[in-house]
Amino acid sequence: MSGKTRLLDNRWDDAYAAKLDEPGKLLYRSNLLGADKRITNYGGGNTSAKVMETDPLTGQKVQVLWVKGSGGDVGTIKLDGFATLYQDKLDALKGIYQGVHDEDRMVGFLPHCTFNLNPRAASIDTPLHGFVPFTHVDHMHPDAIIAIAASKNSKELTQQIFGADIGWLPWRRPGFQLGLDLEAFVKANPNAKGVVLESHGLFTWANDAKECYELTLEIINKAIEWFAAQTEGKVIFGGAVTQSLPADQRRAIAAKLMPEIRGRIGKAERKLGDFDDQDAVLEFVNSRNLKPLGALGTSCPDHFLRTKIRPLIMDFDPANPDVDLAIAGLDKALEDYRADYTRYYEACKHDNSPKIRDPNPVIFLVPGVGMLSFAKDKATARIAGEFYVNAINVMRGASTVSEYQGLPEQEAFDIEYWLLEEAKLQRMPKPKSLAGRVAFVTGGAGGIGRATAERLMAEGACVVLADIDAEALDTAKGDFAKRYSSDAVRSVQLDVTKEDAVTTAFAEACVEFGGVDILVSNAGIASSAPVEETTLAMWDKNISILATGYFLVSREAFRLFRRQKLGGNIVFVASKNGLASSPNASAYCTAKAAEIHLARCLALEGADAGIRVNTVNPDAVLRGSKIWNGEWREQRAASSKIEVTDLEEHYRKRSMLKLNVFPEDIAEAIYFLASDLSAKSTGNIINVDAGNAQSFTR
């Protein structure tokens, strides 16, 4: 709920909806609602429909509750994301419910209500939908509604804004009893169209899918309009006490801060970061009430489960933007935050509470700069930031028209450390081997570069593709975004011979992901000519890209690795020609030899900081290669006195194993060296050439 008034659009298409059955309309409604973050946050809220279906056992028509399953997101959900339950069996659970102390036991009965062996688990919100006696129910987390729900006088505000149309229920943790509370409310208020749940969100209902959708929009829009009128001309967050720095400077500061933070909070489990400096964030971090409001914590359970109950507010003065001073204060700030989180845990824990989790902050607020968020992966970090923006919007509205109130610590703890929540965490799949790692791959749009990025992303890494070829770079980035996710890949056009460009590229990686863990130096070029025909320009170009370029990216990686204090991995993609001499390629072979020896030197220098440096030596990797598709192919064919079309077969026969070498083979070796599989190896060379006695290391 920002300062700009923009109402929600009705996007319902009657012609499209007419083709859908009831589950299809539920899916359509859900996706429309979830597409706008002002309606609900990622993963938050749920939708349902009660549908008449044929019982596969009896052949009789029965009422089935379709409701968003546990862990789903209404904006992206598919039909298989809905749980389905026999409505009569769900109703029968009321007969065995023994009171609020029985909540966790009741969740265990939900699978017994499953219709048609649906494997999708039902969420704890299922009774809230099942016990409302209407066909269609929406439960959303709109900022404008939660701003009402999180106000000290939320009941009075609800009545003032909505009259008898929308009721109000006091805070209660989601579960069976809240479902019964909703049922009782509807029975007592049969003309009500919905209810505001204190510190939680909005429920609306109707007997038609479109009517339910439009009612949800109507109620949220009414709240948006009301807040716009009430806040017009008013001082927000107590007014600004500082001004935002220019956008470029904000990003530059974030690029310096994020690796420092990441190194301090990521030793036990690697974290990835996200940077957000949108207007709503800047308005809050620049305000007089930043610290008092931040200390109150978030209100909606969905918010603090993602963001922790409070952010860490960094001591930073935009009028005197001393980043080194801010970094110097990080250790003490983090120590204080961890101590306070431990106090919170010890004060609120129960005898059967799970052990304390990571005590580090998720959200960092920097006056004049913006918000930094960190989590186990990029998507989770980004979403945590989005959730805190939701919290900012809520605080903005509530503190302007009333007094904002967060959830009491004990209530927040009981949700954060709920045994059911812990069980869900324990069911999470084991992280992949490179989860939480960031790889910077030069030559990333070429054959070996793309294969390497593919291999690393398959193991959970995020990848920054760097390449001088902008068109190929865009294609590669787009392909990987579709195959994995847009969160997993970034790209930067880079000439590795340009010192400033290399520095800028690594800074971008830091802003996008929080830092870098793996450098794959793979930028390539090749030239072939007898030495007497080798021009100085040809010599300089090979040395510039293959030696100087590798030095520049490695130097920048070393600087970053030492700041992060998390170790690091560098893998050089050199060549068999760096070990074995080859006729008519003196410039190329010399530059590749320089790479190999540079890697050895760096391995010596980096060992004390846990920085490993190793080399992969490919040979004759023709497929997908931009180098081999150019003059180099013709030159090497001429040097071997064979036809260009015979070159691949020539190299296969030349190898000891009589095998072709493909980009994926090189990528596998790079993955080995970049991962903990080779944690005790540095300064090594792996030849991936199908066997060549000349390139045996001695």
C-alpha cells in the first residue's frame, strides 16, 4: 500500500471462464488473484471451491472441497496443487475436536478426509474454508487489509470502512478452532460478505466463482481508496530524516556491503542475497520512525516466517556515506542481533520446542540505500524482501491512521517454532551440492561456458554468465531462465581485457546475488599461423584475452573471496596446448601455458584463505564452440593437411582412447573442481582430452 492510489483491475474474462468446469474456474480465479502482490504475497493466502463430484467408491454424488494445498502459491498453482477432501468427512471431525489444545492432532486427521487418493497435502487453513457455508471462499493477505488488521483499533476501523458487510475476528492462530470461529460468525451474521482477521488477512465468500473474485477485489479496493483519502497530505512514518543517495551510488554501496554481510552470516550455511531500493523501501529506511517501527516486528504470520520477526537496521549515514565505517560496525550489530534472537528464543520456548534455528537476520535496512535480504537461495531471499515490503506497506497504513501493532513475541514464537512448521522444514529435500553458491563464468555463452553453467545450475548454483557476445549471451540467459528459473541466472556483457569492466561485472554479481563463490575462467580465442607470419597484433590479442584476461578476473575474484572469508574456487579452462607444443600456434600455446602457470601461482597465494585454484585442459572440443566454428577450424585443418569436415574424426582417432570430447565432458570436470568433491585439491590439472601422451603432467 504505497502512496500512489492504483485500484485493482477486474481481469475476469467471461468468455474464457465459460469454457471451464468448477475446478477450472477455481484455478482461474486463484491465478488472477495471485498475479497481483497487492492482493496476496507469494505463497500466502488460499482459495477454495466446494464441488459436486462422483465418489469413485460408491458412484454417488458427493461434495468435495477443493482447496489450495500446503506450500502452494495461488498465483502459479496448477490443478494438481489443490488438495481435495470429502466435505462430509471434514465436517465429521468436529465431533472429535477437543479444544484449542487439540489443534495439532486435528491436522493429522486431514489425510483421512482425502478424496480420490489425491497426494496433495491439505494445509492448516483447510478447516477455515471447509466450515464456511459458501461454495467459493477466498483468503487473501492484501496490504491494505492487513494495515487495518494490524492497527490497534482494527475492529473499529473495520466497522467504519465496511459497515455490516465485513466482520472482524480477534487474532487466533490458523487451525481448526479458527475454522469453527468463522462458521459461527457466518451463522450469526448471514448477510456478511467476509471478515477481517486481526493481524492476519481477509476472508470473503460467495456461491459463484466470478462473484467471489469480484467481491474480493471490491473489498480490497474499498480499503485502498479509504487509506488514500485518510493519508493524503499526512506525514508518513514521522517524516524523512535523511535523503536517498543517487541510484548508481546505492547499487555501488550494496555491492560493497552484501559480500561483507554474506561472509559473516553464511559460514554455517551459505546465503544468497537480494537488493531492493524501490520507493516504498526508501521512504521507510529514510524515515524518523524506522527504528521504533522496525523494533515492533511484523504482524502477519506469513511475513515473519519469511523475514524473522525483526530486521537489522544498519548504522549508516547517507550524508556521510562511509561504507568502511558501516562494515566496521557489522560484527557488533550482528552480535547484538543474535543475542536478542537468542533471548527471544529462551524467553518463549516450550519443553518440546525445536532447537534454536539460525539466529542471523534475514532483512538488513540501510538508510539512504535500501533493503538487503539473505536466505538459503536467491528465490527465498527475493521473496523475503517482497514480504518485508508487504510489512512496510502495512506499517505505513496502520501507523498513519492508527497505531501499528506487531504480534506479541510469544505468539510469534509459537508460530515460528510450531511443531507442524518444524515437521514441514524437516520434510524439505536435502540441498543440492552447490546450493547457496554463485558461479561467475566467463565465455559463458559459448559451448563449454553454456555446458558448465548447465552443470552448475543442475547442482543448485546460481550463475552469472559473462561474455563479450551480447546476442549469444541473451539467448543463453533466456534458455537457462526457462529451464531453471529467472532467479538462478544473470548475465553481463564483458570484455575480460578491460580492467574497469571486470570490476563492474563482479560488483553486479554482488548486487544480484550477494557475492561470488566460484570463478570459471573460460573466455577464449585461438589463432594459428607460423611464427614468422604471427603478427604482433595476433600475439597481443592472444596474450590479452588468455593471459591478461584470466589474471584480471582472478584478481577480482581473489579480492572478493578475501572480503567474504568463505574460501572460494577458481577453475581455469586452459588447453592441452598449454602443456604440449603445437606447430603454427605459438601465440595461442604460449598464452595457454601462461594460464596454467598463473593458476599454480594463485593456488599458492590463495591456500591460506581457503581459495582453491585448479585447471581443466580440454582438447579438440569442436561442438558448440565459437572458436572452432571460425578461422581456427580451417587453420588447424590446414596445419594437419586434412579437410575441414574430417577434423572431428581426425582428433578422435588421434586420441589414445579414440573418443570425441564434448563440452559436457569439460563441464563435468569443472563441476568436480568447483564442488566439495575436490575440497582437498588445489594447484592441479585435469586433462579432458581422451588421452594425449604429450600433455601428461610430469
